[in-house]
Amino acid sequence: MLKKIFRFFFKLMLWFFGISIFFVGLFKFVPVPFTPLMAVRFIENKTSENAVVFSHDWEPLENISPNLQKAVIASEDGNFLKHSGFDFIAIQKAMKSNEKGRKLKGGSTISQQTAKNVFLWQGRSYFRKGLEAYFTVLIELIWGKERIMEVYLNSIEMGNGVYGAQAASRHWFSKDASHLSAREAAGIAAILPNPRKFSASSSTSYINRRKEKIQRVMRYVGRLNY
């Protein structure tokens, strides 16, 4: 009996590793068509009285303004170009902040956020965090920084029903993602913690302060090579 159970779980693990590596390898070259969050939002939208039109357009990284690339690094993950998927200094700071009873912070990198958005569901369980760490290692090894940034900027939620840089640029500023100014890019990056609540264009004083801070940090952010 124990042997059968062991074989079952062993085969299950082999299938999991095989399928996960296959899809990570596939998405190194193929645009990600949708994410679990998009599916959840779509279902929510179907049952909501205030339905919104979904917008998601994939653009190669070279067609996305370097301003936006720098803005999300400045806002979300200042060490993105240096770490290997995990910013342990940021994680330690987040843990200390949480222990002191301050606002909950996760210390997640852009790589971790990308792994979560593309392959996993939303949540804070240890099991999901473990899977997030696994997929983070995979995409760092197989994709590299440029592809991670490309997938991130094409997949994350940037407004209510708005996913990816191109859709966000059209929605907030009526222009293509390649033409975003530093101020506009900072506006999009500033709302990422809660893109369904805040506006990147007609911003509150809180978002305007975030924009200014992001723009200051952007000056010191390097550029991805492609």
C-alpha cells in the first residue's frame, strides 16, 4: 500500500515538473495569452452589474518605452537588474516591518510577481508562496531578465479591465506604449499597488507624490539590453 502511494506521488511530481518546465519553456517564445487573474476578473465581470470592457494587447519589449521599464523597476523592484529572482534585503525589511505591526509588505520582486501572475492564483498561503519561489527560479534560469520584464509589462493589471503596457497606455493617455513620457510612465507605475482604485492620469495627491518619487528614482535605474 505504501509503495503504491509513494509511486503515485512520485509520478505526480514528475508530471508537475515536466508540465511546468514545458510551459515556462513555451512562454519564453510565445506571448502569454491570459493569466489566472484575468480569468478571475472575467468571471467577476460576468456577474457584476458594472461590467467593464477587457483590454489586453501584447507588445514586444522593444516597443515599450524604456521610461515604463525604468518606472516599474523604480517603483516595484529597485534591484531587479542585480538579483537572481529574490531580493533578500527587501524580504528582511518586509519581515521586520510586519513584525512591528505596520502595513503588511511582501518584499516581492518583479520576477516573483511575474511568476505569480502567469502561473499561479492570488493568495498568501505558504503552499502558494512555495510554488511562486519554484516558478521564480525557473523563469530566471530559462527566460532571463529581458523576457521577465517583457512578460511582466504585458501581463499585469494596470487598470480596471486593463492588462499590459499597450492597453494601459491607450487607456490612460491615448497613445502607444512606445511613446510614454517619464511622467506618464511614472503615473502607471504609481497605481500598480491598486490599479482598480487609482488613476494614472487624473491622479490624487497621493498618486502625484508617488509619481514624483518614482521619477526621482528612475534617474538612477539602468536600462535592459535588447
